[in-house]
Amino acid sequence: MDQPAETWSLDVAVEHGPDRTRAQIVLRTPEGHEFSGVGLAHRSGPARIAGYLALGRAMSDLTEELVEAATTELEAEAGGRWRT
């Protein structure tokens, strides 16, 4: 690896309500770009388990946003010739 490592920051928030749990993950790049994923889970058991599920869904949402951003940038750089 020839380039120095970059530091990206990741903030995670989990809110437990009486019937559902909401998780949000915010990812910030060194260049100032920000990506966010949100996940929800119905609370039918322990808050901890709903938190795991909501966080997993937020990570999945964040993943989709990152892939979409990468695809958009690649298409722009390739002049529309690149396809996923």
C-alpha cells in the first residue's frame, strides 16, 4: 500500500421507543462527503435485540447508498460508458 491511510468517521445513534427501535449511522469522509443509513425494528422482545436488528438494517441502507454513490461517480467519469 503506497498511500497513507485515510480516517473516516462513523457515528451511530440508537433510539428505543415503546414499540420500535430506530438506528442511524452517519459516515463522513475526509473530503467532507456524508452518507447516512437508517434502520427500524419492531420491539417485541429485548431492546438489545431490536437494536441489533435496527443497526443491521441501517448498515444495509448505508451500503446501498455507498454503492449508488460509487456507481454515479464512475458513470460520470466514464462519460456514461460504465455500467454496473
